[in-house]
Amino acid sequence: MNYANRDRQNFKTRVDLRSDTVTQPCEGMKNAMMSAPLGDDVYGDDPSVNFLEEKVAKLFNKEAALLVSSGTQSNLCAMLSHCQRGEEILTGDHYHVFVDEAGGASVLGGVMFAPLATQDNGAVLIEEIKEKIKPDNEHYPISRMLSLENTHQGNVLNVNEIKKMANCGKDNGLSIHLDGARIMNAITKLRIEPKKIVESIDSVSLCLSKGLGTPAGSVLSGSKDFIKRARRIRKLLGGGLRQAGILAAAGIYALDNNVERMADDHRNAIRLAEQLNDISRIKVDLDKVQTNMVFIEFENGIAPKFRNFMEQKGILLGADWNNVIRLVTHLNCQKADVDLFASEAKSFFE
């Protein structure tokens, strides 16, 4: 079967703003994948994987790193490496590890979550961290870890904000993990070295398949002992890949070529938000467009109709949450695509 012809017949997508996970590898990335030196990563002898892990560890100034299949697996490896059964993770109630990862730490590891109120900027309050940490009492789970997130819904936490939360956790005996699925967006926005933003963090997860544009994969970084535990957890989770250098090569290419260009995604998001802000029946908070996400709010009942209208025009959007739709710009979304979306959005309300 000619899959390319089938796709052209069945899918006539003009613009896809569902997520930055929908990107396609460019020719340079494909060539890097095809020419990557390979080995068996379960035996530790895939040179491309080893190079990527060393590269990411150095990037974040950590001792070691581990390539895993996804961001969910990376966070799960981290949580199960930091925590034992009957222990507890403090994290934001809107953070991905709590809301969107199927409760893996609890289901597979017997680890509880203590949710904290997520603030508009993506932070959690120092006072609430202190309040939620359990006393040493046999009636309670043992508070073991604080899991943070940057970016969160496109919002960027700066170095000082991260440090305050992390230091609060450390002062109270917690390990600190950062879900940095889109941390390169934060780094690009802040214009700082990657290691600066994780100085106070024990472990950090970097997703390769979002803004960086690879087909799959995440990299977890931390101390040598931590990564040794995480590697065992990865095996337990069925995440040991063989000739994984094909994916590692994509990650190496992305880190070398696709970080600085994220600024284009941020500019396109602002361009999109500004045009949509001119439509009276759409609400957009321009101050919250910090990276590559735009959240548009509709009158009650309009969002599903708007999404269906756009789909008929060949424009794909994510699901709506309480009359809000998230739009995500990415490396396969250009100025012309943003302008096309805004034009079609205006036509919906005419």
C-alpha cells in the first residue's frame, strides 16, 4: 500500500495547531537518523545514544542522563527513582504529572500525590509547600519529592522562582524534580544557559518531541546514582530500546539546530494572539502569551462549533476546556499559517 497517497487522499490539513508534537522531521533530521552509528542500547553500546546522553547531561550540568521513549516515561522513571511505596509527591494540581500521566506513580509505584494550587504563572506557593509536607507520623505518607513544571501552559518560571520553590523543598528534606517538557522554550524566552535554570534541581526531564521537533523521545538527567536507579525503572517499565540511536540522532540534530529557532514560534504565537484579539467575540489575554501557546476563550457553546468549522477548512485544533481552546505554534507553523488561521477565524463570526 502506498501510505503517502492514502494520507493525501484522506487528510487535507492546511494548518495544525493542536500541539507542537505534530511536527514532521526535516530532511536534515532524517539524514542524521539514517546515517547514525548504532549499537544495542540495552547493552549500553549504542554510540549515538551515549553521545546524546552525555550532551544533555553536560547541557544541564548534571552527572548523567538517560534516553527514554516519552516524557511520561521520563517523569515516571524520575518519580519511582526518588520515591518508594507509601511515600508522597507534592506537585501542582494542574501539572502534567498529576493530571495527564494516568496516575502512573500511584498505579505502578504505590506513591501518593499531594496536589498544590497551581498559580496563574505556573508556580506553587511556598506557604502551601510547607503546609502540605507531612510530619513524621505513622498515620501519614512520607513526603519525599517536589515536582515542578516549566513551562506550564506556555508560562515561563524564571531562575529565581524555580530556586525559591526548590530551596523550600530541599530545606524540608524533599528531592526536587522538574518536568521540563518544554524547558527549551523557557530557556529561549529567558535567554539563559540551560544549566542556570536547573541549578537547584535534582532531576530534570527534557522532551525531544515537542518544540524540538523529533519523532519521539525524552532525556532524564540527574546524579549518577539517580540515573542508575532510573535505568532499572526504565527496564521495569519496558522502556529498554535496542538500536535507539536512530531516535538519539534526531535528538542530537534538534539540540544543534532547533533551539534558537524556537524564538520564531514565540513570535508567531504573539502574531496570532494579536490578530485574534481584534475579534470582539474571542477573548485573548496577550500578557499570557509568553512562548508558543495561545489560549482563546469563547462565549458558552461556541468553542465546539468553532473547532468543527475550522476542521472543515482543514485547520486542526485541540479539544476545548470550559470554552477555551489552546493553540500551539511550532516549527511547521509559519507566519502564513498564523495569518490563514486568523482570517478563517474572522470569517466564522461574519
